[in-house]
Amino acid sequence: MLFKKCAIMIVMALFITTSLFAQFSKIAQTGAQWLKIWPEPRGVGMGGACVAAATDAGAIFWNPAALGLAHTNSFIATDVEWFADTRVNFLSFAYPYGGIGTFGMSFLAFSTGSELITNEEDPNGTSGLKWSAGGMALGLTYARMLTDKFSFGITGKLVQESIWDMTSSGLAVDIGAFFHPGYWGSMRFGFMIKNYGPDMRFTGGELQDALWRGDQPGGTAPIDVEYLASPYHLPTSLNIGAAYNIIDLPSQRLTTTAELLHPVDGAEKICVGLEYTYGDVLAIRGGYQYDPDMEDRGDESTTERMTAGAGFKYAGLKVDWAFQDMGVFGLGHRISIGMDF
């Protein structure tokens, strides 16, 4: 009875948050944009519409509440080939522990190539000094079935990013819910608030300086100062989606998914996807994204993009691959190796 009351309260809180979220806009005020890059190939192959379809350790990224349905340990390691020599790596592990719930750990890393430091005195970078940028997010997840139809999950994470010798750190949470009413067969719903947390600010490095005052007596040491960088918001988003098995047989399954993604720094996006699995061994996926933030270029539509992918699983070992159309930036590829045990 207590679990049912908790479930009702959580659902009400999510709907209230949804209405408030629509009024919370931070366009051109957010940082840590690499947190928005989809790292897990299965969900990417389905157009990013995975808030109601995630099942294994990858659910830590798409919807931590889905881990409440896990019955076996799972692990995935992902490599993302992004554009301009940037990469994303994602590791996640899920561990169901009896009736207590499922625990998870994740690590997301973003890295760029290094470049020579140039300025007015050294426009060609002859000093040989280089700069780079990157970020990481370390997360701990807990999920549990509150009733036989409703699951709740939360991920707390430490977020840090760097540019040259300056760093910025903060805390964020992902809060998710997963609902399988049972009235409409395999229909299930997912809700998540992602990357919610306080503002972050860069400190240290080139922001530190030694200030000399003109009225200081000779021989007096300079005053150590630090320029105060402007704070920035995390790329928070609200994700609401559904999934349904059109075909649900012992040997094959066809799943369709749809999702609305509302970021605080942009327009609402629509994602839909399909996944066909045969014998729980082979999976073929396709997806579609509509992103109004991407402007059309002449006769070429950049607001509409396609994704596709495939997966293979045998004796608990699984390999997944997906690509994402990124318009003028070409194709973004992802590949992961995982295991259920």
C-alpha cells in the first residue's frame, strides 16, 4: 500500500514538473553540451526514442527507472565517433540485488583533440604549447519496482569539464519513471528529467592573475586575484515517451517507440524508432528525428534526420552499432560491447 501511494505521488510530481518545465527556458545559456550526445547504440538506432524501451545497463542513460525491471547483471562499453576529432566514451554497469532494487554505476567522458595556443604575440603557435577541452560525468544509480506496474529510478552524478587549464564542477540528477499499465498489452510509458542541477562556473588557470596597484609602495607583493566567470546552466531536458510491441512472439518481436524531448535550451524535438529482433540474437533498428532547432538549407532539410543500427547477441555477449545523420557534419557512428551475466 505504501509503494502504491509513493507511485501516485511520483507520477503527480512528474506531471506538475512537466507543466512548470514548459515555462523554464534557458536558450543560449547552457553549457556542458556534450551531456546531450547520445552514447548508447541501441537507443540511437531507434532515433533516440528509448525512454520507454531501455532494458539493460544502457537504461542508466535513457531512463534509470527501467533498471527496476532488470533481472540479470549487465555491462556495456561504448565508443562514439563524433565530429571535429571529438569522441565520447560511455561505461555502465547494472546490478539487481534481490527485493531491494537495482544499483548502477556509469562513466561518461568527452574529449577533444589538442591545438596549438596562439595569440597576438604568437599567431603561429611557435611556443609549442597546446590546449584541449573535455568533460566527464560519474554517476550512481538506484531503481526499484514500487508496484508490479511502476518503477522509479534516480541517478546522482558528478559533472566536471575543462577548457585549457580552467575547470568547472557540479552535481546533477536524472529522475525517471517507468509505467507498464497492462491494460493495452505491451504498451509502456517512460518519463525522465535529465541533467537537473545547480549552475556551474569555470575557475582557476587563466582566470587567476596577479594584480599590481599603482599606489602600492615599491617592493610590495601583488594581490592575487581571480576573474569571476559567468555561471551557466546544465542542459536539462524533459523526456516523455511510449513503446509498444507490434509483434510479440517467442521467436521474433517488432517494437515501435515514440518520444517527445523538451530541452531548456531549444525547441521540442520528436523522436520515433523501430526495432526488429529475431530469436533474441539479431536486431535491426531504424529511427527518425525532427529537430526544429536545425535550420533547413535551401532544398536540403536538416531538421529531419535518420538513424539506423543493428545488434548481435550470443551467450550473454552482445555487440551493437548505430549511425546518426548529422547533416553537414556527416555520420556519427557508435559501437558498444556488452554482457548480461
